[in-house]
Amino acid sequence: MGDATILHADLDAFYASVEQRDDPRLRSRPVIVGSGVVLAASYEAKAYGVRTAMSGGQARRLCPEAIVVEPRMAAYTEASEAVFAVFRATSPLVEGLSIDEAFLDVGGLAKISGTPVDIAVRLRRAIAEEIGLPITVGVARTKFLAKVASGVAKPDGLLVVDPDRELDFLHPLPIRRLWGVGPVTAEKLNHRGITTVGEVAELPENILVAMLGRGSGRHLHALALGRDPRPVRTGVRRRSMGAQRALGRRDRSPAELDAIVVGLTDRLGRRLRKAARVCRTVTLRLRFDDFSRVTRSHTLPQATADTQAVLTAARGLLAAARPMIDGRGLTLVGVTLASLYDDGAVQLSLPLDRAAPSTVDGAVDEVRDRFGSSAITPAVLLGREEGTAVPLLPD
């Protein structure tokens, strides 16, 4: 068994913390970022039940004292870049998960920087003093346990999982702490009377596979036993990219939902081409008023970076999901592109569709990529709010 040398560093209530840092009047006050839909909430607001993606009206009813501020994406991007500079100064092995969290491998730095705990303490102090933001760090032998530790230690904490006591730490935790257990999987397990990680660990792997499918069953069985051999990896390109739009609780017409999907796929198409990548799988993600979620996927016949080809697939998925949407209170729509390949490599091994279904669509994409998204606007988006584009790690 190895040492606890992996850190999971996760900024606390990132957007809201940046707002509190930049405006002293907001400190120690409940803060909501986003008026129509909650993009982030400070821990003071979370104490009232305010959550991300909640409608602004519901959030204000739960927390009438909250101060609502509009998002400042440039400020969040700047803060993220400063934080990642500290990460890279701490260890050469940094794997970013999002703009506000990363894994760091500090193994081998003992003679230079001290123990992993020493490094974690200095990392938290540096980010607090140099950038002015609170951050929680989990330290463990594996990536999974480090991430669980940071989640348990929030907010503004530090938690070390002793390699000799990993299961003592992990097994009493609720099953939602397992990486990959969402509402649907949790409901399946709860229906069988399984509520803790330890109870998952007691089940034979074949039983979990029968309950959840081969991939999920084997994955959860390994995690429940503390097994996670994945190293911290740098320079790894995304395996998927996505965009989503929180809708609040207002009913949306079919035309409005179509316009939202157009906006999401347009944004993703530009990201694909900027990153010189192509995709094969399009997934539509829906979340409803009761917080249940549904995903539907379609595999394209050819790898593509063409917006229209992606949009055609997404529209087909949306049309097929229409009976589910009606009357269920849709609160979020997302589109994810998966099975990503480098544009140059795919030409040698996979069929590539650069401009389907027509050269006109390809020409429009080229103009928007060269001169900006405002150069040509899809007619369906004219006069419509496209939603907030959140900052992202490089694709």
C-alpha cells in the first residue's frame, strides 16, 4: 500500500467567494450569483437550502436576506488562472477537473517541499493570502479518496485519509459519496436497503453488476473497497465536452426549447473546431422539477465538427423526449459531445464529415470561427437570451 500523496484541491463556492472577496460588504452575508437561475451560492446562502441551478425566485423565497449579484465571468477566469498558477508552482503533476478544482501528485517532493500534509497546508495558505479565496484540500493515497476527503472537509478545510484506515473512513459515508452515484443509482440502491458505502462493499461484484449493469457495478464495487489505480495525469485532452442551460421553473414552449438546443450546439461546434477535434456521440441531458434526470444519446455515422450535423442529432433526441418533457417541469437542458478524436488523427482512421449536410453550413461555421460568433447569428436565436457561458478549462 502506498503513501497518501495525492491532493484534491477544491475552491469553496467559487463564484460566490470571488464576489465576497471583491466586495467587502458581501462578506459573511448570504450571496447568490445569478438572478434568473442560481449559478452559485455562498455557504451562508446554502444554509437556507439555496442550491445551484435553482430558480432565482425559489432561492429568494428560501433566503429573503440574500444579496443577488450578476455573474462576472472574466473575474472568475482571472481567479482560476491565478489559482492554477499556485497549483503548478506546488507540483509538476496537476490534473485540472474544472476551473475550480484539480488533483496534484506530490509524491517525490518530500526532500524539496516536505510531507504531503505540509504541502497541503502551504497550498491553502498561499491561495488564501495571494488570491484571497478559501480552498479545501483532501489528501489520500488515491484520487477517489482524496476527492471524497475534500468533500467531507468542506468548507475551508483539510482532511488526510490515513492509508491504514481508508475503509474506516469510507464505509460509514452515504452512497452518494461514491464517484458516479447520482439520484437514479442512489434510488436503486436505497430500494434494496443499501444506504452506506460499507453496505455496497459487502455485496458481491456480480450482484452489483446485475443491479446496475457491468460498467457501473464493477466501478462502484472497486471504489467501495478503496480501489482506484488511476494516476494523476497531465496534458490529457477531454474525452467529452458539454454545455447546459438552467431554465428555472417557467414552462418553455417547443420553440423556446429548440432555440436553447440550437444555442448549445452552436457553442459546442465552435469549441470543437477551435480545439481541432471531432465527435461521434451526441447526448441530450434533461433535468426535471423533481430533480430526476434523463439522458438520451445518438452515435453519428461519421466523426464531425459540423454544427448542423450535431444539431440535427440533438433535435432528434429532443423530439423523442417530448412526451417525457410535457408536464414534468423541465429545469435544465444540456448537450454533451463524446467519443472525441483529434481532427488530424481521425482522417487516418475514421470517416470524417467536415461539412455535412451542406457546404453552406460549413461556410457559415467558417465565417463564425474566423470573425466571431456575432458575425452571423442563427435566425432562431435572434432576440433570444442564449444564457451565460461559464468559464472552462482549455479543451
